[in-house]
Amino acid sequence: MPKPLYVTRVKKPYLYWNLRFRMKGEVVFRESFSDKKYGGEKEALEAAITARDKIAKLFNVLIENSRIKDYRYTHEQKSTRNKTGVIGVALTKQGNCYYYRASISKTIRKESIKVFSCTKLGKAEAFRQAVKQRKNWEKELLEKKNESKQGE
């Protein structure tokens, strides 16, 4: 079984699973699930994972494939390194050509990228199209997220 995210096994001074939930480097939730209290290692682990999933919902965090995806931070906060002023849009250079690159992480292992040539479209139009593409992807993700919430 893969190691569950945010849940670790502790064997000293007694056997238990430790749930520690961090956001932006700070511990926001901590709880222990002892084998003795829950009737065994497997039961304690199940309780820890259930608690983790409840806390993840509370903090608007999506856990996929034993990895975390926090859409508030990846899609709504601009990096200090961002020079375009738009999240997910960057000016890049390949050879002698400049491109505006729109990108978004749709899942843990899938990133969508589309480039718009400044040479072919002009710098302003390439930027406008890259921003439009990024906004369309964000809208699609939000619709998907809302559909999955309605299905619960």
C-alpha cells in the first residue's frame, strides 16, 4: 500500500498513526490515532485517513493519487517571479523567437501548455490570446470541480 499523504507511522513510545496537516509550511492540524484505541493498526490508519479527508475538505484541498493539489494556491496566487501580471502566462524565448506561454496543471501529472508567437501575432495579440486561453482553462477546471461537488 502506498504511504498515505500527511499520515505517518510512529512506533515509540507506543504504536500509533500521526496525522499532521500543513499549509504553507505551518501545522494547522495534528492528531494521533493509536492502535489500542481504534482496535488495531489497520483501523487506526483508516480513522486517520478519514480525518485527513475531512480536514482537506475544510481547507479546500483536493487530494489525488496520494498527492495534494491546493487550487487556491496554484491557481489564484501570483508568484513574485511573475513578470506578466497574469498567473499561468509567461513570456519565453526559443531561439530568436519570443512566445507567450499559457499553462495550467489540470491534474497532478497533466499540465496543459499552449504557446502564442509574438512574431506571427504581434506581442500584444499573443499576450491577449495567452491570457484568454488561461482563463478558459480556469473556467473548465472550476466547472469540473463544481460538477464533482454536485455528484457527492
